[in-house]
Amino acid sequence: MLAFNGSVFMPSVLTLVGIPGLESVQCWIGIPFCVIYIIALMGNFLILVIIKSEKSLHIPMYIFLAMLAATDIALDTCILPKMLGIFWFHLTQISFDACLLQMQLIHSFQAIESGILLAMALDRYVAICNPLRHATIFSQQLMTHLGLGVMLRAFILVFPPILLIKICLKHYRTTVISHSYCEHMAIVKLAADDVRINKICGLFIAFAILGFDIIFITFSYVQIFITVFQLPQKEARLKAFNTCIAHICVFLQFYLLAFFSFFTHRFGSHIPSYVHILLSDLYLLIPPFLNPIVYGVKTKQIREQVLKILLSRKPS
């Protein structure tokens, strides 16, 4: 690394602080984070095993759920091992390229999760508003295209900010990142170069993914509610609504946490930095933790399979 006018030129190693202001208690914060991680892994793996082993669940609704579970596992694994290394073993250093890779993976998996939630909303829209054509529309070919499209969109939208950091930002005021993982704006703020393009690119991509998905998810559920309330029989209305409760809970907790974290970072300058970091950490950790719990409680087929597994392990 070379110094240039008080800045560091092309640093090879960066340092992650963890949670600035709470360094003395990070070892204790790591305990609930580790518990959340273990429960998230176990819950999402259980979802994958149940859907794979039960042929009656090989339908679009549960295939999307399996994709969501796999994404949650990957997202948590990108963050928690390194974060716990910082909290418990003071392994704060990370190579610059590894930091960019972590950033690419985290933001890509976030974009993939948002895309899967959109696909799930469209699936419920067709299943409830046009049930006779659901099997025809959501064919195996469409499912494959949707899966590939969601992953390709994430890569195409997330890669440019990473490339801009690598190519355009050469000088850094410091190599210390006041965060517990490699986040786009946290790294951009370190740079001594002009970062306006990087900031604009990051904001555009955030709105392009979250804004686009939220608009179409909201539209889908408005149409679903209109259709449900027009059903003549009360039992039919309740059955249709119950199939959407778990999805609605997952949508709300994912996007509400996303916007709460986003707005506190952009407009909460008076809020202590450790609050910002904790909110960012929880935004990434809570959805993978809650998703299998929500689907396990609210989805009858998943709940029955979980009970079957638990009962089969009881000694006779």
C-alpha cells in the first residue's frame, strides 16, 4: 500500500470494526447472533428436505419456497462466520478483493430474495385470480426461466457498483470500515476520490430492485384481495386468504426492515452509529431466521411434514 497526500493508494487489506461504540460487548452480542444463525440454518435446511422428499409439494408455490430457503442459507453464510470471527476472535482484517466479493454476494442474494418474493406474489395472483390457467402458465419451463432471470437480474444490477469501486476508487482516507460486514456505502465513504457516481449508482440499483418489486407485489395483492372478497362463499374466501397469510408476513418483514434500515442510514444522522449497524445486521439476519418459522406455522402442508418428522423420531 502506498500513501498519497495522506491517503492510502489501492489498499490490499481492510479492517472491519464490527459494531463501533459497542466493541466491549460484541462478544455477548455474538451469542444471540449465533443462535439466530443456527436456527435459520436448521429451519431452512428442514424446509428444503421436506420439499425435496414430499412429491406433493413439487408445485410452484413450494419450489419458490425452496429457492427462498436456499437463498437465506447462502445469505446468512456470507455474513455470520466472518461477523462472529470479528466479535469473538478479533479477526478484523479482510483482503480488499474478499471484501468486494462479500459485498457482491450479500447484495446479490438480497436481490435474488426480493425477486423470489415477487415470483411468489405472481404465483399466488394467478392461482387465486385465474386458477384454471395456473398449471398452464406456471409450467416447468416458466419456472426455469424465472429462476434464471432472478439470478441474472441480481448479477447484472449488483456487479456495476462493485466494478466502479474497483476501477474508479483508488485513494482511501482510511482502511478501517465502521461496519461488521462489507457494505457498499460503508466502503464508498472511505474513498478520497469523487464518489458521486458510486452513490448515485447504489441508490439507483436499490430503487430499481426494491421499488420495482414492491410495486408489482402490491399490485398483485390488491388484485388478490379484490378477487377474494368477491367470492360468494365465506369458506372459499377464508381458504384463499389463508394461502396468502404466510407470504404477506414474509413480504412485510423483508421490505419493512429494508426500508427502515435504508431510511435510518440516509436520514438518521442524529442516530448513534451502533444503532445503524445493528439495524443493518438485523435486516440481513432476521428474514432468514423468521421465514421458515412463518411458513412452518402458517402453511398446513409444511406443518404436517414437520410434525411427521418429529413424531417419527420419538422412541416407541
